[in-house]
Amino acid sequence: MKVAIWGVTGYTGSELVRYLVRHPEAEIELLTSESSAGRKFSDVFPSFRGTIDIELVHPSELESPEVDVVFCCRGHTEAMDVVPGLLEKGVKVVDLSADFRMRSGKEYERWYGVKHRAEELLGEAAYGLPEVYRGKIKGARLVANPGCYPTAVALSLAPLLEEGLVDPEGIVVDAKSGVSGAGRRPSLKTHFVEVYGDVCPYNPGRSHRHTGEMEQVLSELVGRPVRITFVPHLIPVDRGILSAAYVKLTEDISTDELLGIYEKRYAGEPFVRVREDLPHTKDVWGTNFCDVSVRRVEGTEVAVAFAAIDNLGKGASGQAVQNMNLMFGMDETLGLR
Amino acid sequence: MKVAIWGVTGYTGSELVRYLVRHPEAEIELLTSESSAGRKFSDVFPSFRGTIDIELVHPSELESPEVDVVFCCRGHTEAMDVVPGLLEKGVKVVDLSADFRMRSGKEYERWYGVKHRAEELLGEAAYGLPEVYRGKIKGARLVANPGCYPTAVALSLAPLLEEGLVDPEGIVVDAKSGVSGAGRRPSLKTHFVEVYGDVCPYNPGRSHRHTGEMEQVLSELVGRPVRITFVPHLIPVDRGILSAAYVKLTEDISTDELLGIYEKRYAGEPFVRVREDLPHTKDVWGTNFCDVSVRRVEGTEVAVAFAAIDNLGKGASGQAVQNMNLMFGMDETLGLR
Amino acid sequence: MKVAIWGVTGYTGSELVRYLVRHPEAEIELLTSESSAGRKFSDVFPSFRGTIDIELVHPSELESPEVDVVFCCRGHTEAMDVVPGLLEKGVKVVDLSADFRMRSGKEYERWYGVKHRAEELLGEAAYGLPEVYRGKIKGARLVANPGCYPTAVALSLAPLLEEGLVDPEGIVVDAKSGVSGAGRRPSLKTHFVEVYGDVCPYNPGRSHRHTGEMEQVLSELVGRPVRITFVPHLIPVDRGILSAAYVKLTEDISTDELLGIYEKRYAGEPFVRVREDLPHTKDVWGTNFCDVSVRRVEGTEVAVAFAAIDNLGKGASGQAVQNMNLMFGMDETLGLR
Amino acid sequence: MKVAIWGVTGYTGSELVRYLVRHPEAEIELLTSESSAGRKFSDVFPSFRGTIDIELVHPSELESPEVDVVFCCRGHTEAMDVVPGLLEKGVKVVDLSADFRMRSGKEYERWYGVKHRAEELLGEAAYGLPEVYRGKIKGARLVANPGCYPTAVALSLAPLLEEGLVDPEGIVVDAKSGVSGAGRRPSLKTHFVEVYGDVCPYNPGRSHRHTGEMEQVLSELVGRPVRITFVPHLIPVDRGILSAAYVKLTEDISTDELLGIYEKRYAGEPFVRVREDLPHTKDVWGTNFCDVSVRRVEGTEVAVAFAAIDNLGKGASGQAVQNMNLMFGMDETLGLR
């Protein structure tokens, strides 16, 4: 299976390469970069020297791609102009941008401030969270790879929501993320000296764009519209998301019972690990695992659901490979263990 | 004014020294250490060389202290055996342990698992949060210096609670702390390699001991019993607490109005800074400041109140000096600017 | 091939597991731990959950080992009591301790302060630096896996020393190491808050024990006794060694010529990468690579040779697997790419 | 005494403010910023809120400055166009750029690649290392504040060089620096995710511009031209320089004797602390101290001299204040303790 990555010089692109070089069925055919075309991939990312040294090409090479699948690692509003052409040429697409995650152009416009230019594909695109939408992903030409926060939060809450154990009103999500989530473009906000030793919230309330995506997937899990409070925080580490979701229970149920529900829900899942103790981002660093746990808060009606992922693993590139595996009918874990 | 510190070789003790050497009215008379008696303070903490080089003495020297005030920097269950004797000798005490923070022996026993051995002082002890209890602190012989988390959370919520704007049910507090809050005793949990790059929750729900203290002060602010959900997280930085408190509003009120209430509430306070943007722990590093902010979450009934403190500053030693200043009728800011 | 690890709960042991689970020919049969026997390996190291969950056994199980090779991950002075028995039983051994690295009992005693109790094996043991001693390793029953600093320094200097380009007098080695090199046992020196943000030298001059090992391998490379100055530094990262070796050249030779010599020397080596730019520890993190480079210092007779390794990779467990591969006649790179 | 800072929105500028607000004799009159003129200083640096909130003005305001001294915190090649005008107006200047550090225009051009445009001032400018050039600084109108590396290295070697104990050939300096030394302008090299967890050399040999400055001051200390090898390294911490200087001794002298020489040399110096143990950058963080130590390397002719400074303290802004104090005949330690 021949693979291309459109926009490989960011963190999700290079992390995809890291997974794909270990993948027994995938062959990296084409890596594009606008700014570094002509340079070797391993000159831009020296850790890959001796592992993969192919030359980066200009994105225009994607116009007649001789590959089976393209991973789109460019920002939102760019993918929607390119993806339709790729699909027409019979190439499958895993889009890591936000362009095909929302169910409707209206919702997309609400959260991204731009009119969608390939609205007709929104219905077709599968939302690439295999633990919830595996069936649709398997038959898809186009998978919208989920955002990092929505992945963590949806996996931490799915067992509770599916069982109808949660009052859909008043869900609070407090998440902590490493800095690679902000991308590879330098800015004062991601300048080493500014970030070092600092902890801060950003885009609190319902102002972060992932809010819409999270509400969409939670609503589908619960079967009715859900509105949440979401506060992400920036933490001075390179990778990792730790999310805590606070919900009001509709039944009196213990931590042990809740853990039992989680164990059952995720029994067959290769990448979700239910922990009796608590998740640590370090335990999922560099992997496609999502570690989840849950606690009933004694003396209250509240439960807290935790998830830890690598924002570049299960939160982006690892999950993208999982989706590719599903789309092509391969073992879901290839390249990911 | 002559000062002693009981148990100076931990982080709160050495940070107290840092504040006191700059204090124009305080003279450090006695620094005790069980393990390092006989060594110079600056041999244990070389950053103080040339600044304060006095010799550490054994705690038994405190039996006939020729000082005006003793700061107790030993753990809980130790202070309650020593503080009564100090007060009898006419020495004032700022206790940085938890021993005199709870209003009743029953509550103390509930959270600390030990019967209180100086229960008669619990009524007398002032809870050392000047922004709320300044009057009582001024006349006190004994001040119970608050825990780091309760300080941050109480200051972030006080304006809302005092104005009756919050439904006391269902308050959720999600806090992030640097590692110095766990003390200076080595353990695998605080081993550099284990902590580095990791983010994790600990003692979630209502299992952290600060929960009781927090509920006590929030209940007093709101005028009726409050039960909260509290989840602290460990963050790989040395110092700093960032707390986010999620509350349900009882009125429809905007972020701007909320910020106005905060500005008014803290107008005269030298150490609370209301930020229109969001607090960063780095901005309060090494200081006695508490930076607070608040946001109404659009489309919901929720407000989020943030606070950032240095857990060794406003969360411990800085606030201890502020309390000492008040107890002795001095300018509250001496040594702290 | 069946494998046992003696003392798996330290960092070199768990890193060995990480490499071995990816190794197509190796099967982990036995993991020992004195303190955690009876617990699952993945309970001690939760990142391995779902990957390897076998139970830890007491080291006494090694008395009749049904394995082909044992990796010894216990400290020096322990291995020399156990290794002879293992060899007698026909088991091959890769010893990650220092016990079999020195050529003579006298040298061992000089640097480790203890009389050697299996001196007869010192001549037999192969020093496990494949790029220099590959031949001997291939036939060995016992490989002494090199220390992290000697590995980096020997690989950075070998091309120069072998070509006779260096005055053996006055070699200076300045090295920087992450904290995992100090092991997993908690202490104040490795306490997060103490290490965070700090840079410091330790054991300077010729007082670090790796000095003897380094002088031994450099002497063998140069063909006469070499005495060096060695100053290691502790850097607040988890992993990684960056060494800079300063030597006086015996010929007038340019940086380009030097790089050419390095390229030629390491042309066939799968794990040494010569960089025209400069090595970064991050580029070798989690790998068995050693990145080297060299510079002639303009206007002087000095050259500087750099190396970057992961102290747990090429500096310990990665190299141990490379040695095992060689000892068993397998492809040297198995499990390491 | 009225003070202006030209270019206050970098790290040396804001650190100067931190020292000056504590200075009993200095009053901050004017803070300039090209990019942020019109904003409050404390809006750019929120940690200063409530401490100093004055408005930033455009640099053109410096044309008729009503101040006694100007600190120049702009880059090299900029200061030389502005300083002459300031001096003419009777204002004293502490220049933190490199523009007036070299003794001759020729040397300046060699290291900075630009012809000097105020060469006539190079002879007049005092090199602001008080421990070596205190006399000249006291009478100076213009002080060239030293670079961070030269400060550390000169102070670590001065006692040895002044006593004639060092062979001036073959001095090797290996230094490690935190990232704030690279300034506040975002770039990929200082992007958090790139720097985090990485250790690397940069500008090795004699290619770093501080080499020329270092050679100049070492030559003056030793009384004849000195050529050194200098390799700086980037370390993932915000602040701090740790330098190790390797020299060949001309006499057989022990570590204890060397330490005695250091103690004597620095006996009266308020900001140099001789340590029998080894320097740590953390012990000088946020201060104007320089901690030094020295070791004879057993069995060789080599000595190693260490220094630790805060690159923004003794390495820049702290030393600048020390120089100002001397220029105005004040107690050298004002504002710095």
C-alpha cells in the first residue's frame, strides 16, 4: 500500500512517518512540503537519518498521485480544497485537519468562521474515532481524523453516556495539554522561555474550536444535544493530554461499578486501557493508547472520567494510522504496537 | 522583632527565610532542624551563602525561645504538641501545618485521622487568609496558615460567593500544582525521571485532605454548608498552582459584570490582582500575589473562576509573613514586595 | 531465544523490555525483582499494560534458568557473584553492571574499591562496544556492556585515535547527562524540585568511576596508556548524553577532512551516524543510535569530537541487545530499528 | 537618580526593571519599546502588575532624555549609533550590547562583521567587569556591560591567570547555557517543543562571537595574547550558565591550595562566592552572584575552573546595575541583595 503525506514538516506529519516506517504493509511514497521541497526529510528531522531519507517534494506532485492513500496534515480550510480532487482520482484520504469533522456546513462555519467549500462530502466523511464509529470507517473513502481533545474526552465518557448514566446538562471538561498541540510554527506563546515553568488556561468556556466537535460526538453518544463547558490548559511538556470530565450521575453507582462498566465497554479494544489507578500522560507517550479511568465522588452525585493520550499519537497520527488500517481492511493494530 | 522558624530545612522553611531576610522589621533569631542541627543554614541551602549563614539548632532550643514569633514548618500532628507551650510563653505563632485550620476537633479527626490534642485552641486560632479574615488575624496569638489549594480556590471564588451568585451545589475544583507542594522528602513519586514530562491527577474526588479545609472556608463565605468535587493534578514544574473552579450561577450575568465585581471586591487588596486576561503561574512565581480571573461560559449557566499562586508564596510562606505583619500591627506588605 | 532479565525494575531493565518486546527472535521468559516479586511487570511500569503483563519473580529463580541469555541489570559487586554460576549452566550473559568491564582485578579494585571475586573471567569477558570489539563479542559467552559515558566518548574519538591523529596527552572530556543515568532510587540529588532548572558538574577530574573504563578503551584504541580529564554534568532532562572531547591534533587537518575520516570509519556501522551539523540528544532519544561529529578549532591545534546517545539506548539497554544479537549470530539490528 | 531603559521588552530589559524597582536610589523614568509603545509595561510583562505600570514610550523620546543614566538593551550595531548622542547630552550609559566591548574597531569588525561607527569611544569605554576593572568603571561615562559567557569564564579563571599559574596555550572552555540567552524573539531553535529535552552544542570552536571578548579579557589578565577553544551548549532551562574552563597548570599545586587562592582573591567581593563544593546554576538563579570553584585533576597537569551565573543576572542586568552603582559612587550592592 502506497502512502503520501501532504504537509509532512509539522509535528503530526513527522509523527505519521514514525508510525509508518514500522508499518509492515505501508510504503511511504511521497512526502510533501511547501517550504522544504528539495531537501531530504531526514535533513529537516535528523532523528530519521538512516531510517528514511527520501526527498521532500512540492505539494503540486499530489495532483496526479500514484498512491492508495493520502494523509492530509495541513491546517483547516486548506484540506477542503484538495480532498475532493483526491477522492475523484480514487485515492482514499485521512484528513487530520478539522475540515470534515463537523456534520454540517453550518456547524463548520459556526466554529471555523469560514463557509465550507466541499459541503457535499460532510455527510460521507466518517468521523475517525474507531471505538465509536468503526463500522462507518471501514467502508469510508474519507475519514476525518478527530481532534486531540475530542478523542480523549469522548473515550473517557463513552461508557457513561452510552449507558445513560449521565445528566447531559452541566458537563465540565478540564483538559491539560503539552505544547506540540500548538504546532511547529514559532510564536511568543510557544517560545521556550515563556512556556517553561508556566501553567495557564486558554480559550476557556466554549471558545476553543474543539468544543463544537466535542459537543457533536458527545451528543451522538447520548442521543440528544449536549452543551459542555470546556477549559484547556497549556502545560510545559512536549506531548500529552490529560482530560478530566465532570458529570452528574443519574443513578447512585459506585466507583467499582463504574470501572466494571468501562472494563466491559473496552474489553475488545486494542488501544483503550482501563486503569483502576489513574492515567498518566507519560504512560501513553509515543503510543496510540488511550488510558481511561473513572471515579465516583463520595458524598456527591458527581463522577469524574479521566483520559490520557499522546496528542500526536491517539490524538492525531497514531489514530490516523488506525483509521487507515480499518479503511483498507487490515489488522487495526498494524504499525501501532 | 525576633523570629524563629521551627523546621527550616523543607521548602516552606527556606522560602520563609527568603522573605524574612528582606523584611525590614524582622530579625531571624533561630532556625531549627532535627537532621541538620550544627550545620550552617547556607550549607544546606547554598543559594543563601553570603546572605544568611547562621547555624541551625536543634528544635529543643525552642523550649525557652527568646523570640516574638515562631513559624511552625513541621507537618501536621506535630504542631499541636508544641504550639500550646509556645503560646503560654507569650510567643505568637504562625502555624504552616494543618493542625489549627479546622474549626472543630471532629472535623480535624475526619480529615487527618488523628484525635486533636489541643482542641481548646481551635476556636481561638485565626484562619490566616487576610482577604477574608483580616480582622481576626490582627488580634490573634495563633494563626493557622491556610493550605495552598484552599488559598487559591477561596480567593478565586470569594467575590461570587459573597454576592450570592453561586448555587452552592455542584462546585467543581480542578487544580494543577507544581511538585514542591509534595515537600522535600525524596520518593519515587517525586523522583525527577518519573515526574519529568508527566501530567496526572491524584487524590481525586473528595479524598485530598485540603477538601475539608476548602469546604470549610467556602461554607463560611456562602453562609451554608458546601460540598465540592476537588481533583488536584501534579504538573512537572517546581512551583505554582493554577486552579479552575466551575460553578453554576444563580443569575444571568456577563463576564464583564463578573470582572467588575472582582475588581471592586479586591480594589484595596495589595496581593490579589484581577486579570482581564487569564492567570499564569509564572507571573506569580516567587511572589505573594494571587492572580484571579473569571469567565461566564457562553450558552450555559456556568462560570469559571481561576487563580494562580506560588504554592510556596501566597500558598505558604509569603502568606505566613503577611499574617505575621498583621498580627504585629505592621504594614501588611513588609518584606513581600 | 529465551531471555531473562535479572533486576528489571530499574531504568535499564525496563528499557531492555521495551527493546525485547519488539525483537522478532527474543522471547522474554523471566523477569526478576527482589522488591516487587509477585507483582505484574506492567503494574510496576503501567506503560507496558497490554504489551507485556507477565509476573515478576524472585531472583532465586535464576538458579536454574531455562533461558539462553541473562541480562544482568543489578549494580556492580553483585554481578560478579552470580555470573560465574550462570556461565557454568551454559547460559550466555550480557552484564550491564561494571563488574566485567576492566581488564584486571587490580584496575577494578582501583576504581570500585572492592576486590574482584571472579577475576578469572576478566580476560574472557568481551567489552561490548561492537564498533570496536565486534569480533570478540561474536564468540563471547560473557559480554561486559559498556558504561554510558565510555560508549559516547569512545565512539566520538575512535576515528581520530585509530588514525594516530591525536596527542594522547591532555585529552579533556566534558559530558552532559540526563538524570536517568543516576538510576531509579529516590534521593535528594534526584528529587524533582532540586534538579529542575539546575545545571551542575559532579565527580570532576578523574573521580568518576567511568574514567578508568574510558581510559582503558581509549588506551587500546591509541595503543599506549592514555590519561584523561573527565567532567560529567547533570542536566535536567530524563535521558541523553552529549559528550565533547577536546584533543590536540598531531597534524594540520581541516574539519572537512576530519568529517571524511569519520564517514569512512563508520560507513558500514548501522548505529553510528556521522553528522555534518552537530549532534542533539533529542535525535537519538529512545534509540540505539550514536550521532557523532567533529570540528577543527580554527587558529589552534585543537579538535572537538562530539557524540550524542540515549544513555538508556546505545548507553545501556540498546547496546545490550546489539551485543546479544552478535553473540547469537543474528542480524545485529534486530529489535533495534 | 533617574533611569531610562532603551529597549525594555526583551529579557535583559525586563530583568533590569526587576532589579531597579528594588533599588533605593534609582527611579525608573523612561522605558522605551518600538513595537509596544503606548502599552503599559505591565501589560507586556504581567508579573509586574501592581509593581510598575508605567507606559512604554517610543525610542525617539530618548533624544532629549531627562535622566542620569540610560541602559541600552538593544542589539549590537544599534547602540553605536545612539550612545555618542547620549554621552554628549551628559547622560551616562551602560550598554548591554556588544558594541563597546572590544578594544579596537578592528577586533569589533572581526567578530561582528561590521565597521564600527563610533570607534573613538572604544578607548574610553570601561569594560564592566567590576571584579577586574572596578577602578576604570568608577570614573566612566560609558560602560560596556560584558557578555554572559565572558563574565563567567573570566571570573572563574582570574585568580589562576593573575597568579601566573596557567599555560596560556590550550585553554578549553565548555559552557552550558539556558535559553533566555538567545533572546525573546521566537524562532524554531527556541521553540518549546524543539528545545524541550534536548542538549546540543552550537557555534563550537572559535565561531561564537563571545570568543573574541573572552580572549580579550583573558589576555589582559594573563598579560599576553591568549587563544582559546570555546564550545557553548544549549540546555533546556530558562536561565543559567555553567562554565568549565580547562587549563594546564605551570606549577604542581593542589585543589586545596587553589581554593585558598580563590578565597583570597575574592575575599572582599560582594558577588563572587567561592565554593568548596561545586557550583549549581540554581543557586544563583535570579541573583547577581557568581559562584566559582576549582579542581586540580589528579594525575595530570590540568585544573578545571567552574563558574555559575544567572545569564540575566551577573551575566547581564544584575551586573549592569552593579556598574551603575559604581559609576555614580554608590554602594555597589544597592538593589542587588
